[in-house]
Amino acid sequence: MAVSEKLIQRLNDLLMLDHDAVDAYEQAIKRMDSEMCRNKLREFQADHRRHIVDLKDCVVRYQGRARDHADIKGFFIKGMTAIQSMAGDEMALKAMQTNEKLTNQKYQEALDDLTMPDDVRSIVQRNRNDEARHLEWVNLALAQRYWEKAGPTANP
């Protein structure tokens, strides 16, 4: 497989992961009681939407065709997030924690590919930094039980 084919495949894998994340965030947001947590998840969902745009641009730049439909994995991620989220804010955040761990792992694997062109690497690294920030917040929200707090001090 040529480097560009491999690159397009890797970018499309990340693209599908970000599509799955947007859907999973939507499921969690719809079921959360905490406005502060919902707002933070909306912010993260917007990051994933930006990732989709940026990754699509990369695929096109390297003469590839961007995938834009969910696969079976996305169906299960969305479904499991919806089911867990029905059990309340804590379970919704735990579902997002699991999803963000996967997303962080996949972005790191992409960065470990030393053949990735520098222009693509900078976008993937920025996205990976977003993913690390998302996971850090979710971990902190779970540890500090943000959904139980009220007032401006609950939003770090």
C-alpha cells in the first residue's frame, strides 16, 4: 500500500472516530441533567466537528475520498453511550470517558506513524491535544462529581 493510500485510510479512520464522537456526545448531552456538564460536552462536541472538517480537508488535499457515514462500530458507540447515559450524569460521563480513551489512543497511534506528512501531523497533533484536554476534564469531572455541584465554582 502506497504511503498516500495508507495516509488516506488512517485519516478516514480518524474521521469516522470523530463522527462517532459527535454522535456519542449528542446522546450524552440529551440525557444529562447538569447544565454545566452539558455545556462542556457541547464544547467538546464542537471540537470533534472541527476535527471532521480538518480531516476531510486533509483527505481531499491528498487526493482521497473522505468517508462520511457511520460504520457498525459507530452504531455501537452511539448505542452504548445512549444506554449508559440513561442512568444519569455520572454514567454519561463514564461513557464519554471510555469513548475519549479510545479516541486518545487512536490519535496517538496516528501520531506514531513516522511517515505522516508534516502538514497532516500538525492537524492530527492539534486534534490529539483536544482529545487529551477532553479526557482530562472528564476524569476531573468524575473525580470531583461536577454534576452535583452548583454555581460558578463547578466549572473549572
